[in-house]
Amino acid sequence: MKKTKENPLAIVVAGIKLKNPVMTASGTFGYGSEFVPYTDLSKLGGIVVKGLSLKPRQGNPSPRIVETPCGMLNAIGLQNVGVEAFIDEKLPKLKGVDTAVVANIFGETLDEYIEVAKRLDDAEGVSGIEINISCPNVKKGGIVFGTDPLEAAKVVSAVKKATRLPIITKLSPNVTDIKLMAKAVEDAGTDAVSLINTLTGMVIDIEKRRPVLATTTGGLSGPAIRPVAVRMVWQVSQAVSVPIIGMGGIMTAKDALEFIIAGASAVQVGTANFVDPDSAAKVAEGIAGYVARHGTTVKELVGSLTTG
């Protein structure tokens, strides 16, 4: 019997089968269907949809986005339609698309995380859940779940019990020790980690002497943060055994390969989608070319960095 040739780009992350290691980052790709006129979704390894909350959310007032050198600062405020509208209206539009769909979730309290996860548990077409822990914990007086190892672990543990779906925990870079945070969520039961979320930044209008963003500060993304993100992925790869999804300023296949060689099993393309909606597919094509030229596979490239 003839053996089927293995796909050199295929990778399994947290039990989620990806045809290639390139996913889209939450908050940069809508709910996926909006990009159908501009790119072939079936060329992607996975889609991570816009962050979902228990109830619809309007987000922050404008201005809430500003371009910066080599990137952008955003303070969208996690505007979304809510988990029920996503399941009823947005998710069906992805039916038949040959790619994994991951739902990014967030909450202001532990109970909200649990409830959103429960509602997604039976949603047809969802391959996994990515937990955004970079949200203020209202009941804890404004502590951010993602900067406190104990609070982060509580969220992961609770979500893990609320769903049968694989769990990916998205880590904030705005911490003293990213390894400590990664280890905390691994011990709490996460199936994978994704990093990095945006770095906190600020832009000032010098004529008005006021912040450009209505919220004063926002999240910095784009190529400016890539070296920081690659470093953190490498550090986390030394600290945990769960798979890593790397992100932060990926514009090209070369950028993505840096993350993979540093220890990421997959990557997410974010800010690049604002520049070219076909970016993620092009990154996947570039990785395919690299793998073919070097006679290797994505699995073999993961964590293949040599130091010293």
C-alpha cells in the first residue's frame, strides 16, 4: 500500500491540527469572514477571531488607533458582538472553510470567563479557545489577570474545567518575568501559550500637549516589538513544555521563521493584516518555500536555535 506523503508544514498545537503554522491574531482579522474578498482563508493554518465577551461591548471612544514608527498603538477596548451573536451570526459564515477556528475570549471577572467558555463548548466549528488574560479583574480592584501569576492560574484552571476544547493562554509582555507567567498557566492546565500581546505605549500630540489616544495609553504592535517578542518566545521555550504560538510584528516568512526557530510551534500574523489583508497567506507560502529549499519540516525547525 502506497504511503501518503506527509505535509512538511503540518503541525499540531494543543491538539489542534494545523495544515501550516500560520494563524491570524485576534483583533486584527475580525471574525474571519470579513476577509473572504481579500484572501483565501483555506491557505491559513488557523484563524483566531476577535476577542469575545459575555455581552456585546462598544469599546473605547475615539481616537483609539494611531500609527507609530514601525507599528501602531491601539486602544480599541475589545469591541465585539458578544459570544451569543458570534455563535449565531458570525461562526456559521466560516462553515466549510478548511482551516482551524480558535475563539479568543476575555472577561472582567472569573465568572465571565467561565460562562463564555461554557457557551463555546458546544459551538460547532470551534477548534479551541485562546484566553486573553490581559484584562482588568474588576473584583480585584483593577489587577490585571495577566500580570499576576496566581490570578492567571485561577482563570486558566476555571476555563479548563468549563470546556472540553483545547486551551491556549495569551500572555502579556508587560510583566517582570514572562517565564514565571508561562509556568504558572502551564501548571494550571493550559494546553499551549501564545505570546506576546501588545506592549503598553503612549503617543503625545505636542501642539495640544495631550495624548493622541482618548484612553491616554494603548497597546503597541508591529515590527517595532518583534525582537522583544522573539526573545520572550525563546525564554518561554526554555521554561515550559507546552506548545508555544509566537506573535509580534510578523510581516514576512523570515519574521515568522525567527519565532519558529526560537521555539514556537506556530505563529500569528496581526498588524500586517492592516497593511495587506493577504499577509498571513503570503507568510505561509514563504515558509513553504523555505522548508522546500532546506529539505526540512516545520516540526524539525521548532526550537532548532543554536546558541553559544
